[in-house]
Amino acid sequence: MGEPVSTSVDAQIAIATTLVDDNLVGQGLSEAALKNIELFLSAHFTLLTVENGPLAKKMIGEASEGYHNVYKGGLLSTRFGQQAVMIDTSGVLAELSDRSENPGRKTATLEVVGTTPTTTSW
């Protein structure tokens, strides 16, 4: 705490850049799409440092606030993360978000001779 906001935002931009570079470069997305995803991811990570969810109630006397938890976990936990996942047509971010929300989920590939392999998660 006590750290200037710009430093905090710079750190969140660095995290978004690393996530995009490590997971999305080479997935067939345009440079413009990658930049937009990086922007939304930066906003997502920054928002996580300051927001507790949408305001549900606010009292003036004996000051009190309450928040809804209407978002899913992972990248779907903010509206900015949701937009980044939507822009990523490769599906990589959706998969990463799903793994962070459901870390114990297992996947299996079933292949029957003469058919296309099918991957199932449970």
C-alpha cells in the first residue's frame, strides 16, 4: 500500500502483456486483436485490485457498503476479462479461465477408429 497508482497499473499491464505473449501470440489472432485483448486484460487485472464487485447496498449513517458477487471466477470475474475472452477467437483465454475456476476438472480424449477424436471435460 502507499504505492503510486501508476506503478500498480504498470504492473497490471506487464502481467497482461506476459499473458498475451505466452499464450496468444501464434494462435492466429491479428495484431489489433492482441492489442485489444491486452488492453482489456490490463483493465481486468487493475480492476481486481480496487473493486469488490457491483455495489449492492450503501448506507450513509454508520457507513456500510455491500457488494454482489455476480461474476464467475478467473477471467470471467470482471466485465473487462469477459470482453478479453470474447475477443479471443482461439478459445485459449476461455480455457485458461475455466481451468482457474475449475482446477480439478479432468479432460479425456475418446477416439473410435474411423471417427474424429472427441475431448470431454468433467
